[in-house]
Amino acid sequence: MTGATARLLAWLVALTMLLTACAPAIGFDETVTDRPSPSSSARPAAGDVAPAPQRTQDATPTPTPAPAQLPTPTAAPQAFALNLYQEGDFVPQYTFDWCVAASIQMTHNLIDDTGGGTWADRAQQGDLWEKARARSSNSFNGANPLGWAEVLTDVGMGPYAVVSIADYGDALQTAARAITETGRPVGLVMWSGRHAWVMSGFESLGDPGQFTEFSVTGIRVLDPLYPHGSGQWGPSPAPNSLLTPEQLATQFVVREPRRWSSDLPAGYLLVLPQAGA
């Protein structure tokens, strides 16, 4: 081999080694995992990707308005009656002065349903009159409504109090309501303060226990002066008579202030049972 040929051969060998050193170290069929794959700019098909879940808010239900409250129909007042009277409760006054004492006896009889005995004795009536007169003070030296109320309370039928009411209709309502609430009769100061009756019951349009406003249509009365009556004021009604308000008004009138001294204003006087006794 000539020198030129040897040099050419050495150059070819060197070139071959240089090309071998520049070749890639892996084959084309191997996967490279240490670099990201180039992303494609093409949009995915609609069926290829599931839609992203949408955030939804809980729907707040529209409140259903409550049905309009209809006013409760008010019951119409009906006819009502209450009567404490039983046969044997009436007691006459034994003198023309003892009307308060006889009214106290009748009040006891109307209240006492226990069979404890009827109060009707003349001597007892006289004693009750003296007690009422001792608790009264007026120029006529008799028993007035204050003494009447005090004796009723003292003998165990009270408490009772004397009230004066300016309006006639209000006085009847007050008396009817008191009988309903207490189950006890009402004393009526008659003849402008000169006489005593007992109201034992009533009739009305509307129950006083249910209605604030009601109308009294009838009044049950006991006049201890029966059967005598008065030439000025009229006849005495029979025991347990039912009078209309107009009939009662002929004898149940405003008390004259001069009849006896008290702090009560002029008006229709009631000897009224008090509730809670």
C-alpha cells in the first residue's frame, strides 16, 4: 500500500467514526416519556369530551301564600233565660216597714238549695230589720240599702254592695250579668228609694256570659208587699212575675238624693252580689 492509499484509508475510517457518533441513541419506534407531547390545535369533536358539570344553585321554592283567614262568624244572640225562683221562696213583709228584712229572707231562700230550711219566720224578719236599721243612717230611722247590703254579707250571703247606675238599660244589664256570674239575686231599690224588691231572674236576647252586649227583655221580681201594692206607684206584681222593662220602669226609678245620705250619685240603685264570693 502506497503512502497516499494509507492516508485515504485512514481518512475514511475517521469519517465513519464521526458519523457513527452523531446518530440518535434510540430507535424511532421507542416512546419518549420525559417530554410533553406537542398539543394539537384542533378542537375535539363534540361527542369525544363529556361536558363540564355546571354548578347549579338550589332553587328556592316560591312560598305559597297562606289562605286568607276568614273572620270567625259571630254567633247571633239567642233568647236566654235564667230564674232562681222555686215555689216557697217568696216571703211577705209582716209590717209596712219590713220590706228590706223580707227581701233578705227571700234572698236566702233563692240562694239556699241545700234543704237548710226556708227563712220565713216573723220573729226572724223583725230581727233582720233591726240589724239592717242598725247599719243604716237616714232621717227616716229605717233600713236603707247600705244596711241591706251589710246584713246580706254578715249572714253569709255576700258579699253584696250598693251601686248606682245612671242609665236604666245599663242598670238592667248590670243586674242580669251579676245574677249570671254569681247565681245570686239582685236587690232593686224601688219607688225612688222608698221600697225593696228582689230580682230573681231575667230573660234576654243573648247570654250575658257570652256576649258583652245583650238586651234584657224581661225581669223576674218578688215584691214583699204583695198583694197590697201602692196607690201612688201601682199594684204589686205576683211572686215570680216576668215584667217587661217598660213595666218595671213605672216603679223602678232614679233614687232621690234627699232620701238618705251617701256618697253615691243619683241613679238606679242595685244591691248587687259581687263575683268571687
